[in-house]
Amino acid sequence: MTTIGLLHPGSMGAAVGGQLVRAGHQVLWCPEGRSARTMERAASNGLTASDLPQLLADAEVVLSICPPAAAEALASTAQGYAGIWVEANAITPQRTARIADLLPASMVVDGGIVGSPPTGSKHPTLYLSGPAATDTVADMFAGTDVRTCILGNRIGQASALKLSYSSFQKASRVLAAVSYGLAAEHDVEEELLAIGGKRPGSYLTEIDYIPKTATRAWRWGPELIEAADMLRDAGLPDEMLRAAAAALARWEQAKDDGRMDLPSALEQLRRPPG
């Protein structure tokens, strides 16, 4: 059994933690300042409450799974931690390297999760890279619904793969929502779906996903900004992803709204932010 610290159990983190608990590991989390919904998720997945100093003292491995903007601030609260730190957030390779510098006593593993939370039939993949401890992290997930793939020994490889994929997947979802909203404005949405249906797998036909995109916009927008920064640093055009992030900002009020439906999502999309 490995003792693992989880910071912080959102929908992805809690589900990943639950997989580790079912594999026989102890998973600690810190409830201070967390919402009632987070506490419910942690309890339902068998996570063990702890304060942060005790979590850092007891955990052999810490998984950082949080909104991208919070990644460095979260790492700064763990300075001096001497175990394995898995930086599994959707951030640029440069920010991952900065976090490794913030935690010189830790063995920092770069991680990127691709896929939906591991619930039901969902099997996300945790991509890993770094000069040390990647095998140890992969072994923790043996027998779980979380697949692992070791990319190489450089910090930043897993982060780059995650953002490379999410820049396409999330921007495509935003573009599909905007396209459908435009067609609906002119009463030709059914015709648009018919056209989209001629291309197998087209996001244009998945209108049920538009409300889901709206409720996840608060997480997806910052992730696309990270991807845009990576494009800029590579000398590639970044304007498309910044525009997609600006569109997602119109759904700020839809955060985790389980009652969001298609008409409401389109109505919010038509409203300029502010």
C-alpha cells in the first residue's frame, strides 16, 4: 500500500483517488476551505481527511490535480516536501519546470490526464514524463481504470502532449457550439446537423454536449490560455485558442450547473461577458 496525497479532489481528482483507494492504497486529502460538494466527492470515493502539514508528512506521493491557474500556488504550499510530486495539471511545460524548481527536495513527475474521469466505462490515460519515479507512479495505478503511459525522461513532455490534444478537442467543442448557435439564430439548425452527420464523428452533431461545454467553461478557458501560450512560445499562431477562451468566458455563470440545457447554454453564449 502506498500513502498518496491528493490536492484537490475535483471531479477528475476524486475519481482518480477513488481508483487508487480501490486498488488498496490510502489516499489523503485536505478538506480545509473546500466546498460541501468536494467533501461529498471525497467521502464517496473513500478518501481520508488530513490537514496539509500531516498530509505532506505522511504521503509518499502527492498528486496535484487542480485548475491550471492554481498549480504554482499549490506547489508553493508544499515547499520542502521530499516525496514524489506528480504535477498532473493542464499547464505549459515551462510552468511545469518552474514547479519543479519550487520543489527541489521532491522527485517531480510531469503528468497529463487525457480523457473523462474514470467512472463507469471511462478509462482515461495518465501520461507521465520525467527523469525519475515515473515507473513508481505508473505501478500505483496497476489494476485500476486509469491507464498510464510513460513518454520519456524530460519534464514537460506530458504537459506538452496534454495541451496539444486539449487545444484541438476543446477549441473544436467551442467552435461546434458557436456554429450551432449561429444556425439556430436563422432556424437552420436541423440542416446543419444533417450536413454534420455526413462526416462520421463530427462534433457538429453532438449538440447534447453544448451544455456540458458550458458547465466546464470555467476550467476549459484557462486550459486553452495555457495552450495558446505554448503555441506562442513555439512560434505558432495562438489567436484561435485565445478566441475560443474568450467564447468560453461567456459561460462563466454556468460553472458546474447540473441543470444547464441547450437553450440556456445558447442564450448565455449570445451575451457578451460583463
